[in-house]
Amino acid sequence: MEKVFLKVPKGSGNYIYLGDLNNNGISEENEFQLSAYDGEYILITIPTEKLYPVIALKANTRWKIDLNRIITGENFWAKIFKPISTETFFRIEENGKDPQTGNIYLLRLSKFLNDSTTINGSQLFQNDLNIFQNSNELSFRFRFTQRKSLNQFRGGIENGFFRERGLRIKFKMIEEISNQTEFINQIDNLISPLTTNRSRLVTRNNLSSDFSYRPQRNIEIGFKIETGISE
């Protein structure tokens, strides 16, 4: 795939052209800069004339476990574990030119996201751990999400890594007032060729608290406080 900057009427694009910074007569990606208002270029991705036989795979699986439906009895351990439920999701996408098709179809993950054979691919894993999920009085959710990606362009390879960890607490303060408080920690990294300006190492922390007041069934008033930092 090749990234191409297409000129559009000024103000309707996302990028501006800074000029031929290295005097090589070629418009390169690092010579375009994001612009909020006066952009006159948009970025599109098109196939090059080089074609390869590829193998493509998309697969996903989802597992949900509710211990309240599995555990019977009312003893001490049953009361501790019955409120717990989990949901796990795993998705794989791989498009590459590995000549050994069994490596892909048999899900040999060590052969995935390979710099030499993968054209584009991603792996997403998400797990939710819930406590008292169906309770209106008090519930907790712990979430872990991780995504790895690799994209091969004409100008080089981009490797991406994203991770999110979060805690959400929902509870009822009084009959009419409830609160949902959530803390999220994110890591968003991208390694790209030197000729681009897309490389980043970003860490985010975000805390939000949402109060909800429902005096009647058909009336709800909300008030949300949010703060965060991104480095």
C-alpha cells in the first residue's frame, strides 16, 4: 500500500504542505503537517502496482462465564464467588505472504505480525471482570484491553501497540441518585519510519465521575466531572 496526499480546496483538507524540506524534489510524508482550519490535502491509501499472492485470515472468539449460574448452594465460598462474571474477547486479523499457509490457518501466533511476511495484521484481546454486574445498588468492572498491529507500506513498516486498563464503579447513593466513577490508564505507541511524523509514545490517565438524578421515571438530570493527563 502507498500513502498519497491528494490536493483539495483549501479549508476542506486535513494537512498543509510545508515544502520540499530536504530538497530532493519528492513530496514525503514528513513534509505534510496536520492542520485544523486551512488544510488543502487529504491522506488516502492506494495499492501499488506490486502484487503478491497473499493469505488472509479473520477469526474471533468470545467467552462469557457467569458463576452465579454455575455455583449452587449458599455456603461461605458460594457467596464470595457467585457475584463474579467474566467476558473475554479475542480477535485476529492477518493478511500476509507467508508461503507456509499452515502457519496462518493453524494459528501459530509466533508467525503472525512478522516484519518480512505480514502486509497488515492486528491482534486484539479484551477481558472484563465484573462483580455484582446485574445489581443496581453496587457493581464493579475491571477491564483490560490490548491491541498489537503491523502495517507494511511502500515507505516502511508501522508497528502499533495499545493497552488500556480501567476500573468502573457504579453505585446508588439514594433511591433517586446514582453515580458511575471510572478510571482509565492507556498506553498508545506507534513505531513508524523516519520519513513520517506519526511515531508516538503516549501515556494517558483519565478519571471521570458521573452523577445521575432521576426524580421521576421519565426525567433524568446528569452532572459529570472529568479530569485527565496525557504525556
